[in-house]
Amino acid sequence: MSILVNQKTRLLVQGITGREGLFHAEQMILAKTNVVAGVTPGRGGEWVLDGKVPVFDSVKMAAEVTGANTSIVFVPARFAPDAIYEAADAGIPLIVCITEGIPVQDIIRVRSYLDRKGIRLIGPNSPGIITPGEAKVGIIPANIAQPGNIGVISRSGTLTYEVLYSLKKAGLGTSTCVGIGGDEIVGSDFIDMLRLFEADPHTEKIILIGEIGGDDEERAATFIAKSVTKPVVAFIAGQTAPPGKRMGHAGAIIEGRSGSASDKISALQAAGVRIAEHPEAVLHLL
Amino acid sequence: MRLHEYQSKQLFSKYGIPIPRGRVVSSADEARQVADELGGRVVVKAQVLVGGRGKAGGIRLAKTPEEVENHARQILDMSIKGLAVHKLLVDEGINIAKEIYLGVTNDRAVRLPVVLASSEGGMDIEEVARRTPEKIIRTYVDPLLGLREYQIRDIAVAIDLPKDYWRVFMGIARGLWSLYVECDATLAEINPLVITKEEQVVALDGKVIIDDNALFRHVDLAEMRDLSAENPAEVEARKYGLSYVKLAGKIGCLVNGAGLAMATLDLIKLCGGEPANFLDIGGGACAEKVTAALRIILSDPDVAAILINIFGGITRCDEVARGIVGALSEVKAKPPMVIRLVGTNAEEGRQLLADAHLVTAETLEEAAEKAVELAAGGC
């Protein structure tokens, strides 16, 4: 069992004929994902990946023909909001956006629109979702994770890989790993994912990987204290980052005192969450 | 991208927000000339991209053209929080009766645009927000509807604005909202918005920050970037799509992914070292990009050792290894380095490094420990 993606996922890849889209569509198939369609406007009627995946001109057509229930967006930043609106209007209930560098006001509008339709967005600037052995919707390398009972939620990409890999080396497995994205404003937050993991009978423990900036971790701490019964372990990146410096992710900036790692760590500790000193130390706390 | 005060005011003016008469200059002579044109009292303001200009003596009132010239000369010689002053704004003097705060920004927690307003604008607005948060009026805006007229009226009432000023305030708030939306600002604020003794409303000072990710659709705004106010290595890094921040320590770091890069810096500190920089090469970097990144680190005289940590996903470790070997072939004296490659094509990458006799590490912790040791041995 798992959250969000599994064997029933019927995946549509937006931007499937692009370099990234095509490469990762193949990787997702190798990770047992049911990739049913691709969309690239103007390329409808073609087949890609040795004739395994049909390409359509629009999401609507692709969804009607193939029954796709999840979409992944590999479209460049300036066209990505439109791709998300298109998937939403075609009635796709789960949209995962890998694209990084989307203007924040675009995402505020996208999210507001999707919220009204009850459609779930993961990302943007997300490495995606993996349920090892069942499905991978994103770019997380499949060989660094194995099936298990630990749920992982993260704002980061490669830092998440680091944690998954150290779990695997220690013989531990993952139920589902979700990268919610590193941007200032994203479609789904820690609380949304904590709620799903809490309800998933096969997730027994949860790892939360946060970083400086914003107050997502603090709000997650409040939610954990009130509504999560499963043990949670966390790592927060940026503990030594100097204030006022932007550290790459749009989200990772400390302004004044709010958003600092120490504030997040004390909030999480107060909610009973154990904090790892570094990413490889997470597994010792499980 | 943060704009200077004079640039922010140019935008205000474009969106119908009244600003004081004035001009930006870069010499004391020009400052005097502008003062002559304006006549009467003027204010000379340092244009630097840091807060606290006033408290540092970078904003001065002058009554005569001679005084203007003197102040201008002194301020142009100043450095404010480490930044040299290259430009001055010379504005007409304003008789302040009341100071208001008005700003639009994104609220991360609520994920909506928010208009902030206060009847107690001015230099101490942050203090007001801390001590008396109820004096900051927050109005959330539906991003698909935009700021509505009734919301602006509600704000006017909440900040006790006399009815005589409502009409002009509505125009200013509408203008600021349009600026925020059309320029893709992450912050557009007027502080203070002044009511003068002559009963005029003027944006005396302001700050606009533009979303870097949106600059592709704002060529005119992108040209406003003031490179002289930034660290040259950081400017160079941006050219290659690298994210680089100079820090105070001795261990140069090259990592893929912002979160992992921050975690790597944390681990160096935990092991007793000090990072010399944050450097994220991003996802899917090619050998050329890695070479450029390493070149930036190698040109930093503070660097005594280098730690390279790559977890290959989109990024291929053999590409990274090729970039490293490429950069090293260009330099004679090189600091010791530890390299850790995991993930996509790591085997091939490690072989390339072994052929070039470079030190590798297995785990992140081991890599950080080795780097700290090497840096300590190097001094």
C-alpha cells in the first residue's frame, strides 16, 4: 500500500517528446509505472519509446482515449502553468509538476484554480513521487529505494535521494516518497501529505525533510502534535545558513528570525518529532 | 531582483502613484544642478540595496545648493553595510503631516497575495508589526479576481484615512496592485505614503522586488539589475545558471541540489569546519557547467580544501567527473579535494577520478570529515 501513486496509476506525460520528458518516461516505465499516454501539441498520432506510448495533441484527447488518471508535467517554465490548467480542465485529479523556475504568481493563480476544482497538485520544482515496486511519477532514481513501511515527505530533491539511499543500505524500505517541491509556494504541503500517510495502513513511520524559509515545518509541527499518531523523524537543511542569503531554492531564504532552522527544529521537537543531525543520521532515529 | 528606490519610484509613477519631483545623479555637481532646478529644500538619498540607509547617514536634508553639493560628495564617499554608493536620488523636500504604510506581497503560509496597510508607516514599521501587530491590516486577495474596490475602501476605513483622501488612495492602491501583478513583483511597497501639510498624497520611499523566475517576460525590468551592487563571483555564477553564495570559511563546496548543498554545509560545520561558499550546480549539469563551477571555487583565495558532493539523478556522475578533470587541467596550484559521487553513472565517474588520482569518499559524513581535515592541514 502507499499514497497517491500505485499499480492503478495510469500516467500521462505532458512534454513527452522533450529531452527530459522522453528520458524520464522511459525510466518510469522501467520502474513498472503504467505510462499510458504522452501529450505534445502538434505531435499527436506519433508513438514514442519503441511504439509503446501514443502521443496526443491535447490532454483531453489523451485522457478520453487512455483513461489517464495522473499527469506529470515536464514542460518548460513559461508554458508549464498552461499545461497544468489543461490537465485540470481535462479532469485529471492528480498533477505532478517537475518543472522548476515557474514565476510564483503563476503558481498562486494555478493553485487557486485547482483548489476550486478539488484537484491535487504536487510541485512545482518537485522530484515527484515514488512508490517503490509499484509506480514512479517523477525523476527519483528507482534503484535507490525499495518497498517498505516508511513514508517520506521532502521539500528537496537530491537531499531526499540521500535519505532514501541510506535507508536502502540499512535494509529499510519506503511505502511512498513524495517531493512536495522547493519553491516558495507549492501545490501540496507537508500537512496534506502527513494526513495521507497517517491514513495509510502500510505506512508505520514518517520521515520529514525540511529546509529553511517559510513556516511550513512549523505548521506541520502543530498538525503532528494534534493529528499524527505515527512516529515522525525529521531533518532540516540550512541549519548553518547565514540570515538574508538566498540558498538556491526560491524557498530557502531566511528573513530575519522567521524561517530559521532552529525555529523549525524547536517547533518539531515540541511536537515529539526526533531531529537528525545530518541526512545519513535519520535512519538511526527510526 | 531588488530594485533601487529611484527605480521603484519610476515604476510607481508609471502606475499613476504620485512621487516627489526629483532625479537620480552620480556626482555632486549633478546633485547641485538638480537642487537648483527643484529650488528650495531637497533631500539627498544614497541608492544602495540595503536597509537602514537613513540610520547610516545616507539620507540627508539640505537647504541650499552648497549644502546639497557637500552632502552629495560625502554620501558618494560612503560605504553602507559594505556597499559603495554610486548613485544618489535628489528629491524635493516634503512637509510631512502623516505617514502611512502600503504594500503588496505573497503570503507563503496562506498562498495568496496580501495587501498590508498601516496608519503608522515610516522607518519603524517592522517595530510596529512586532509590538502592535493589530495595527497592520492584512487583506487577502483572490488571485483570479484581483484587488476589489470594496477591499480598498475597507483598508481606508481600517487605517482611519479621512474621507477626503479616499479617492486618491483608491487610485494609489489600484496602481500598486497593478504594478505587483504586471511586473511579477514579490514585494511592492510604499513606505511611507505621505500626506503632506499641503494635503497632497505622495510616495516618499518605496521598495520593489521582482521575481527572478519571471524576468524572462520582463526584459525592460531585467535591464534594471545593478550588477555593481553584487558579488562578482555570484554574477559570474548566474551566467552559467549556477547558484553561488560566498561565505566566510575555507572549504569550497560544489553540490547538486539546493537542499543537499545546505545539508552538506551543515555537516561541514558539524565536523568542525567552515564552508567557503554555497554552490548548487542544479539538475542535469553538463561537464562545461561543472568546469565553470569549479573555476569559480578555485579562484577564491580563501579556499583551502574542496568538497564535491554529487547525488546523480538527472545529473550524470561521469559528466561531473569529466568537468572536474577539465577544470583541474587548467590550473597549476590546486587545493586538496574530496569527491563523492553516488547515483547515475557513479562507477564510470569514479573510474575517471581514480585515473586522475583524486581522493574519493563513500558516505557524506566521511566526505565532510576528510574535507575538514584537509582544510586544517592546509593552513
